Amino acid sequence: MNIKLTEEIRRIINNARANAVRSVDFCRVQMYWQIGRRIVEEEQGGNSRAEYGTGLIKTLAKELEPEFGSGFSFRQLNFSRQFFLAYPKVNALRSQFNWTQYRALIQIHDKDKREYYELEAVNNNWTARELERQIHSSLYERLLMSNDKETVLALARKERIPETPQEMVKDPMVLEFLGLHRDSKYYETDLENALITHLQDFLLELGNGFTFVGRQQRLLLEDDEFFADLVFYNRLTRNFYVFELKTGKATHQDIGQLQMYVNYYDRYVKTEDENPTIGILLCAEKNDTVIKMTLPEDNRTILAAKYLTYLPTEAQLIEEVEKVKREIALRDKTQL
């Protein structure tokens, strides 16, 4: 038996099955869009749009759910209405999205925010679970903490490539998938092992273009050995990312050690056509003023990022932003 032929036919079968599933999923999406369109058209003919619309959907659910199942409950029919209002043009629908993904998107009322998640879901081929995780982890808001809206959207639209580590790396990073408790005591090795165990989830959190190079990468300086905790490479920006892990508060000594690792990679590992190495100090706590004073004013290669072991709420993220603003204001006042 020709093994190559068998593999080719197996690939044809699997591709056909996958295409069939996608086709069915998109037919379902179109069905809900058409249902939403008819509900809105009927609703707009009522005397009191809000009251008539709610009553209409309740009546439809009462008639349809016993016959066709829970996919036509009041909640699902209401989602159909929202779906049409959010995407009034059927040719704007993306065939690679299923109903679960669209249901997550239509609950985002900010159009720019919805566009960001839609584009990034396409760019990174996110599953419904991955899309929902990114939304629940407030990815968009976290990027806005260190970038303006135009930059974030331009990157998602592929109108430009990242130029600084702040455009690539979130601060804070959300690592709720590690299963580490906020108040528990654990060591850097525990954090490193958890990240390796959940490497796929960590790559999702890192974002576009990252690939894993290795852990505990050995650096030999004469007779002294050093080990970089985690090293990644980004194929879009074409540079190495060296991660140093700290389960406590970041210190200026940590920054100095990371700077040495970055210098080593720049001088002995990266090629001439690659961009400068980026160093990321991933820590539980940090003093931004200490970090800034440790680094040169023109620093573009070292970044300290806080990590969270839980999914933050929008209020918690706002609190983080306000805390940074207060620290900056205090620092500027002190320097006057």
C-alpha cells in the first residue's frame, strides 16, 4: 500500500469534514441573522418599539421553542435581534465565525472594541473559547493602558507592525489559566513550570507571532553560568524576547540582570538582520518609578510587566491605571 497516497486521501477526508462543519456553522449564523432581520422589521412596525419588541420575542419563543428546541428560546431570539442590529449587512458576516463567536461579539457595544476582537480573532484563528477568554480578560482595555486606540486598531488591521515592546506586551498580563492562587506562596520555578504546562494558553496571552524557544537557556560568561528563565521569538517583529520571572516585587537588581541577558542575546545570538532583543521582567509587583530610574531615558528594549493570577474586572483595570497615574504624578512633583 502506498503510504503517501493513504495520507493524502486521509487529508482530503479531514478537510472535507472540516469544511462541512464550517458550512453548517455558517448556515446557522445566516439563519439567526435572517431571524433577527425579520424581528426588527416587524418590531419597527409596532406602536411602541421596546414594549412591542419584547412581547413579540416572547410570543415567538413560546411558539418556536417547543417545536425546535432551546436554540429558539427568548434569549437566543433576542441575541438574533442584537445580531442584526450590530451587523445589518449580510455580506459583512465572516464565514469562519460560528454563532458562539458572533454571540460574544454582539455583546460588545463599543464598535471600535468589537472591531478589534473581530479582527484579532481572524488574524489569530481564535476558537470561540479563546475569543471569549480574551474578552473576559479585558485584552483591549489592557492594551489601551500603554497605547492609544488608533495604534491598537492599526495593529489589528495590519496597517502597521509593532515598533516597541509596549505595543506587543500587555501590562498587566492575565495568567488565570495557571491555577495559582493570589495569596499562596510559590517560587519562580513553580511559576515557570506552570507557564510551560500551559504554554499554549501563555502564547495566546502573548499575542501575535510568538514562538517558544526554550526554558533555562544557558549563558556562559567566562567561567560563570547564567540561565534565562524563558525565551521566545517573534516572527513578525523578528526579535528574541527574554523573560525573567519574579514572584515578588521587581527590583533594580532584577532589571540589571535582565539587561545583561538582553545584551548577551544581542551580541552573541541574534543575527545582523534581526531586530534588538526585548527583555520582559514578569513580576507580581513593581514600582514604575524605580523601573524608569533604573533604565536609560531612551530605553526601548526592557519592560517590566505585572502579572495577575485572576481575571480582572474593568473596575480593577481602571484602578491599576489610576495607580500608575498617581505614581507618575508623584514622581514628577518630586523632580520639580
